[in-house]
Amino acid sequence: MLKATLHISEKFDLNKHIILYNGSCLDLLKQIPNKSIQLIVTSPPYNIGKEYEKKLGIDIYIKQQAEVIKESVRVLSDTGSICWQVGNYVNKGAIIPLDAILYPIFQNLNLVMRNRIVWHFEHGLHCSKRFSGRYETIIWFTKKNQEYVFNLDPVRVPQKYPAKKYFKGPKAGQYSCNPLGKNPGDVWDIPNVKSNHVEKTEHPCQFPIELIERLVLSMTNEGDWVFDPFLGTGTSIIAAIRNNRKGAGAETEKRYVNIAQDRIEKALNGTLKTRPMYKPKYDPKSDNNKLTISPFYPQIKNSTNFNHIGLFAKHTGEAL
């Protein structure tokens, strides 16, 4: 597939490669034939009052999500996967894990959860009355009693001890690790898109491309369709076309559709700036970033809270 020759279409067509629809995902889903999508991946609104959503009662929110999920299952291929990436609904300081309340919807549609993937990140809002939230989840479902696509090799990560060998038995002396790397597991430490991220746009809750690429590479084959019912700024389509898949998505906010179109076009011509999938996380200490030197250490050093001092010294490397 030559990316430079591809074009963005507004209506779904199996013969096209990129569908960017400005409108309700339910309207776009009506255009999609049964069992034609290999991967449905999305991060729906969390119903927390972001600028692009109207906060609803939790019962109404669940009902709306159920309608979209039901239609998504209709268009899902028998070997396909649905990945619903969610956080927490917050109501008067109390949190409700959205994956827990959405799980019965998928179960009642005869789907099986294959993983509950924890996406860990280090930056976000700071809480004062509870621990700051630093993870969200991806709940991955496939159809019951069906074989499903899962390609582990393209998403393996480096081994911790690649030179490790069997020390006894018939394979003694042979390398024990897979030379292609290890299974990344179900806890993914991937930076979220904040102000200094190379992929940042004006959208307040943007996917990092590498998060979706891991799902695309492991759950689809080249030429398959990837669909995102809540597209935002186009990340799911970008992850698809960068890896020779087809991408479709719906977004109601016109300004985000415009951003998505610009990003997709840049992805097609090779000018979109992205964070590489296997790039190590930035370590400010090893980079000798001056902001890692605490100006508060003398005050903490004189504190009577020994445990606080000990923890601080441990993390800063300074002597007590």
C-alpha cells in the first residue's frame, strides 16, 4: 500500500483505506457491513465533564455506551477484537471504575475478556484528598468460542536478561530467552500525551500513537480494518495506516476532525512527528536535568520526621 497515494473519504467504503467521518459514530456504524472490522479500539468520553462532552447521569451514560458497543459487536469480524480504553467516572470525590460497570455489557453480548491491560503513566492532575490517578485500563474482548488474531512477535519488548541460559536439563547451556524479545505483559508503561509530548494537540485527552500501535500490530494483519467510534484527533487511524492497515473513525467535534485530517495527511506524506514505539522513557536524573535538584532539601533535612527524611534521601541520593 503506497501511503502517498491514499485519500481520506467521508463515507465508509470497503474499497477505501481511510474514513474520517464528522458526526455520530452510530451514523457511521450504520454504513459499515456486518463482520467487516478486525479491530475496534477507542477511548470513549469518561463522563467527567470535559469540554467535548456533556456530563450525564451514570445510568444514561451506560445506556449510550451500550448502544455503541452493541453496534460495534455487529460489525466485528469473527476473528476480531474490541479494545475499550477507559478511566474512572468521578462523582463528588468518589470514583467509579468504568471498566467494571461496562464489563457486563460486553459479557451479555457473548464476548470474552482476554486481558485487562493497565496503562501506567506518570503525569496528570495532582489530587489532595486521594492518591493521584496514574493509570487507565484497556479491556480487550473477542467473540466467544472463536479463534482470534493475536500476533505476539511484532510487539515483543527487549529481554531483561537476553544472555540468560538454561542451567540444567537437556537444554543446559542454551539461551533460554526468545531472541525476538519477551511478551510485554498486561501493564504498559507508556508516557501519556502532555504539554511537552511531541504528538500534543489541543485535545485534552489524546492517545499516544505507540499505545494504539501495540494493539494494531498484535490484533490485526496487514490490510485489515481498524475502527474508532470516538476518534478524537485521529490517532487510531494514524496507527493503522502507519502499519499498512485501513482506518476509519467518527468524531462529532469539527475542530478535532480538522486536526485529525491534518495529522493523517502528515502521516501519509511522512512529516508527522511521533514518539517511536520502543523509545525509552526520558530519565531526567541521567540527563542531569537541574530541575531534579530539590531546593527544599535543607528544610526537610531539619525535619523531625525521620521516615520522611529517609525516603527523601533515598530518592535524591543525598547523604543524611
